[in-house]
Amino acid sequence: MRLNSLSIINYKNIREAELAFSPKINCFIGNNGMGKTNILDAIYFLSFCKSHSNSIDSQNILHNAEFCLLQGKYSLGENTEDVYCGMKHRQKKQFKRNKKEYERLSDHIGLLPLVLVSPDDSVLISEGSEERRKFIDGVISQYNKSYLNQLLQYNNALKQRNALLKLETPVDDSLLDIWEDQMAMYGTYIYEQRKKFIDEFIPVFQNFYAHISGGSEKISLTYHSQHEEHDIKTRMIATRDRDRAIGYSTQGIHKDELEMLLDGYPIKRVGSQGQNKTYLISLKLAQFDFLKRTHQLSPLLLLDDIFDKLDSIRVKKIVELVSGETFGQIFITDTNREHLDLILQQLGQESKIFVVENGEISY
């Protein structure tokens, strides 16, 4: 898959840009805060119908502007795709594929597979289990439409059950039964898909980490779910009184955890900056490999300032990986031109360099 061109009007700090891309390596160079990451975020938006960094659509519109437009022209095998997004303040955003508007944005997810590696990935290690569930859900949703739909249905049932739990006057248990039955049904499917994905994902992830680190460290992922033991509906019934007392549901797949380990210990506790970054990059490269196999085409790979805090050996190993035949079109940001030139020299592939300054892009 290739993104041939990107049009941007009033997105974040970019007032207007018309960009034509190399089919292989595209680099954005500039100081921090100039808008490099915003270009990658615009590409991300066209794949996922949302910003990676700001979930409030109106806040992605350039300050003092009334609207924002994004348009990408893609090649998917022998087919071409034109994807358009328009946003205005206090209005629902428009998403169109080949000039036809989507009825549901969820129908678009998975059409343009994409993997973004960025400094924000650190939350996968540093923050709570919700971030790690988002990672799992984000990968599976790009290749399994049913998964995304059932996840949305589960979250709605969870929201309804929680609303009933918070009522001052306890409701009849039959009302809780309705939403618990849905949570159990959708949750079972979600659990099975998550478990299948993690089982297949782990060896790919470990191979990437071993290549980058030189095989000197042992890493692993362990998936924990309340669905592993007992009937989940029985557990929901058993905890109703406690759930009423605290005002939310304590049982279900929304409590699943993905434990990240380094040499048998939580990497959050024992990992160095370089080890953490290697772990996260390996996760994302494994995600790329997984999506490529499920889609039978190469996702876009976005590398946002990923080489900082890595020693030269690990940088070299990552460059070796992404320069191979496995990877297709790549977008890279960096602040250091000399550093970037060295990386491009190692990649040895066709490339295009864009200079970004205060939202203005030149090449």
C-alpha cells in the first residue's frame, strides 16, 4: 500500500500543504514544535478517523480557522483510493471514500492499515491496563470488522450496567440480567480473539526484540482475563452488591491485562530507557508484521522521533529491519539532519526529505 499524496488545510498548525510522496522513504526534518508530528498525525487520521494525540476533533482545527480538510490518495495493489475528511466546529465530521460518505466511521477502519511508532507509546509501559487493551484492540480491529462491532456493543452494555449500578434506588435484578447477558456474550468473543491474537503475536514480538537487542535479554507478554476462570455471568451476579457500592462493574473483559515482562520482571520496574524503547519498537514492528500477513499488503509505517535514547547498535539494527523487503512505504521524523542523513545512507533506498518550520513544509 502507498500514500501517493496528501492535502492538508487548517490541521493543527499546518495552514495549507500539498505533499507528493516517495513510494519508499519520506523524511520530515525540523526542530521540535514545528509540525513534523502533525503531518504524521494527519496521515494517521485518514486511517483511523481520529487523531492519535487529541481525541477532540475540534481541537485539531487550526486556531481561529472555521474548518479543516484532509485528503489522501492511495494505491492499494492495482486499485486507487481517495479518502477525504472534513471537520467544522460544532458539526459532525465527514468521512468519504471515493467521494461516497460513510454511514458509519467504523466501516472505514482497516481499509488503510497503518502502524505508528512514537514517543507516546511509552504509556503502554508506564500507564494502566486500559492503554494495553487499546493496543490489542487497535491491532485486531484493523483486520477483524466483527471484533470492532462487538467491542462497541460490549462497551455500550457496560455503560448501561454501570448506569444502573449508580442509581440511588436499586433496580430489579432482571434489568441487570439484560446487560450482563450481553456483556457475557460479546465479552466471550472478544476474549477468544484477544487470546488468539496474543498467542500468535508473542513469538513475532520476541524475534524482533532479540534482533534489535542482540538476544541478551529475555522478554515476554502474558495475557490475563477474568474469562479464564469460571462463568463470567456467574461472577457478575456474585459481585452485584459490591458493584452497587462502588458504582461500577468489576467483572468483564474491560479488566483484562497484558503483562509486559523483562527477564521475568515487570519492565515498568526494571527496564532502562533504551530497553523500554526497544520493547515498544519491537511491539510495533510485530504489529506491522501481523497486519501485513492478515491484509496481504504492507501497512504504512510511521516512525516519529524513535531513534532518540537508543545506542548506535540498536539504531543500526532497527534500520536493518525497516530497510528489508518486509517493509514498504515509511515516514520518518527527526530533529537532527546529520543523524537523518546517516540513517538514510544505511537504508540505501529512494527517499524524499521535507523541511518543516512553523507549519510550513518545503522540499
